[in-house]
Amino acid sequence: MSGPESAHHVSVHLTGCAHQDASVVFGALETAFPEGAGPVRSETRADEAGTGNMIWCAVVDSRTRTRRPAAPSPLTGTVTVDLFGAADPVRQVQEELGEAFAVEPLGTVPGEHELEVRLRLTGRGA
């Protein structure tokens, strides 16, 4: 998996979700970080069973963060999110996801210069 492009960029990878839910998550990130996300791309990787799983990827630039109040966002299922980047930008993206969705932390891996965080998102009622 590719890393972020600069110290302010966070690589966001979504798995375990349909295109519709990926669009909802990336829409929430675009609201929080306008003009700070690169184009969304998808890739298919084989899992242990040999079936393909879609991975939705984008890069968020934390320098464009706004403090707009987030409305609850509907998801049809759960979404697994992996965030990669410098610690402060990763935490900013995690905070914004927490404003729009119910977030369950699944693990954190600190590195020398980067942080990797895995989250499970579910929709939050209105």
C-alpha cells in the first residue's frame, strides 16, 4: 500500500463496503477537508479465500480542514477504514470521521514517522 504524499497527507483505504457506502464516507471527508482529497481510486485484491475484495483509496490533505458541523451520515453496512500518515493528520481525519459516523477503534500501529489506524464505521441515526 502506498504511503501519504507529504507530512500533511493521510492515505485513506476503505474495505468491506459497497460503492455507495464508500461514496458516503468520502463525501464526509470532502466536507471536512474541501479540496484536500485526491481522486478516489479502487483496486481489487484477492483475500485468503481467493475472492476479490474492493479497496477504495483516497488521499486527504489535512491542511484544508474546516470545522463544519457534520450531519449524521447513513451507511447501509459497516466500513473498515485504514488511515496512514503522520500522527497529527491521522488523528484529525479520525476526529472528522467520528463527527459523521459511529467509530469503533480496531487498532493502532505507531511507527517512527507515521501512524496507522484501523477503524470500523457504522451509520449514526439522525
